[in-house]
Amino acid sequence: MLKVILCGSVMDDSPSINSKEMENEQMEIEDEGYSDTLPTQTETWDHFIAYTDHNGKTRAECKYCDRTYAVDTFKNATSEMNNHTKACKNHPDNACVADNQTIASSCGSVTEDSLDQEVTRKALARMIIIDELPFKFVENDGFRQFMSVACPEFIVPSRTTIIGDCYRLYIDENNKLRTYFKTYEQRISLTVDTWASCDEVGLLIEKCLLDWGVDRIFTITVDNASSNDTTVAYLRRKFVNLGTAVLGGKFLHMRCVPHIVNLIVQDCLKELNESVERVRTVVRWDSIYTMLETAVIFQGVFERYEISDADFRGDFMPDGPYGKIGLPTKYDWVMVERFVKVLQYFCKLIVQISGSLYVTSNMFLDEISEVDYMLKEWLRSDDDIFVDKARQIKVKFDKYWGDVEKMNMMFICRCHA
């Protein structure tokens, strides 16, 4: 018996069914006794859905569009349906073919009218800026050869032209940023970590802010230097007079966290200066942490080198070029190994909070709290040397962040804003 599945329910095909209610409804056909009447198992029906119209006639509707066809159960005529499947624009297979043809047309047969030279040059200028490429890149033979194949209709600009394009792009982005500041009037946090400290740095910041039309400043982050105190005091007076300072500018001054962490580590290095200097002389690297971390791994190599190479030993003899420093001793290696464990954490901390391509102000509270926790854990260590180094760091740490009431409260606002 033939059954129809309509809107999720199964009903017998009987005269009691109102044919008008079945108009335009989609159904699946389950053939229980008439396998030779409807071609439900053919490939054609994979792309069509059978339904009964208001006249009680069976029709087939394309799954990808609204096109319908009458189904002749006696002739089993599906040729029109097959032709439609091959030509249907919404059919997934046909859509892929169309996309490939479009890509081929745009890449291989592009005309001067369809290629916007100005838009393409602007995209090229943006690529040079983002990837920090030299302006002469556009005159390189390899790039010009590539463009002659990829997009032969594009006129590759000269170095002088691309400089002008980059400058115009800078002006456009500059104007967008100015418009943003004027439209939304949000407070801005400044940093002058790339500016050299001088007596006129406050005037330079003021001039820059006037040029941008910005007077709503939240905080100013500077290094922990006395010269910067004068700069911040000058700007605080300006913002108070303008009536734009937050809480009278009390928390305007934000001390640079990476700079303070660096000061803490440098103080600890002074205690290890002799041992570190001996290892540094052997390795001759500039980065202290990277140098010490690698040197500890190759401690055995240096010890064997000292035994097997007379010239190496001679350099560190009393009359040698490094005689005053001498070779690393067992004690030096022990001290350096302990200190590497401490430096490892602080170096990762500085790298994370010194990022320039992402927001870092919201990290402070969590990071400093973790430092405080780690120092307390180190103080409970069974290693006396390790505990001694941790105690030295803890003293410096408490000087800046040991008392919450002495901290800049804007740190907390930043973390929870």
C-alpha cells in the first residue's frame, strides 16, 4: 500500500484526505507495492522531492530551487528532470563549476576595465606596510615576474609611486583615528616608553595631544625614573585646569610594570655579579637569561674544554686576558643554576606584559598576584640558596607592590573595567 509522510506524520492514502491541504507540501514517497511505477531509487530522485498538488497529481520539486515537474508514472519520464539537474544554478556541483570559471576568468582573462588599478595599488601598499617590506620590493625582478603571471593587466608601480601610496594610506588611517576620537570621546591611556627622558618631554606630549585634539586622558605610563615625575606633574596640572582629570589626577601616573620587574631582577644580579660574569665571559652572549640558561645545559662541555684545551685555560690564567675573572667554579655553576630558575619566570612575565599588539593593562593584577604567590612558594623551598635569592626578590617586590594601599588604584579599575 502507498503511504505518504506529510509534515512528520504518517497517513493512509484514502478519500478522507483533503487534497487541498496537501497543496505545495513536500513529502517522501515510500513504495511498498509499486516499485515499477515511480522511479524513487534512481539518481534523478536524489535531487527531487515528490509531492501531491491540489489536483491530486504527483509532482517533483527540485531540492535546490522552486522548479517543479509533472511525474508520469506510466511513462516514467525523467529526462526533463535530469536536464534540469545539470543546469540548475543552485545545485552544489554546478555552483563549484561556476566559481571555478569565475576564478579562471578573473585570473587569466581579466581586462583593463574589470581591474581597478587604484584599489589594487592600495592593497599592495597595505601589504608592504603590514609585512614591513622595503619600498624597493615592487622593483624586484621576482615580484614583477610573479605579477606578470598572476595578474598581467596590473601595472606594477615604481618605488617612488608606492612611497606615495603608503603615505596616502597613512593619511587616510590617521584621519579615521582622529574621527574616532572625536566621535566616541573615550578616555585614552598613554605611554612614553619609546621616548627619551628630557626636560621638555611634557611639552612634547602636550603638543601631540593638542595636535590630535585629545584631552581626556586616563593614565600615563612611564618608567620609574625621577625625571618622569616632573613630566607627569606638569601634565596633571594641565588636565586639572581643563577639568578632564580623573579624581583630580591623583592616579594619572602609572609606573611601568616591566621596568620595575627589570629593576628587581637587576638588583638580584648584583648579588651574583662575580659568578655570572665568569660564565658570561666564557659564553659571550648579551642576553643574561638566555646566556645562563644555555650555559647551564653545556656545563659539562665547558669543564671538559677546560681540561682538553690549553689555550682556553691560558686565557683565564692570572697573566691571561681574562685572568682577573677566572673560569667558572663549581660554586658558580650551582649559583647560576639556581638563579636560572628564578629568571625563567620573570623573563616570561616581562615578555607577556610588554606586548605592543594586544592589551596588557588587564593582565597586571593576575600577573602580580601570581608573582607574589610564587615568591612565597620559593621561600618554603628546601634549597637554602634558592630561598636566599627568593628573599632578596621579595624585599624588592614588597617595595613596589607589597602594600595594596600604596598601589595605583587604576590598576584594579583596568583589570575589572
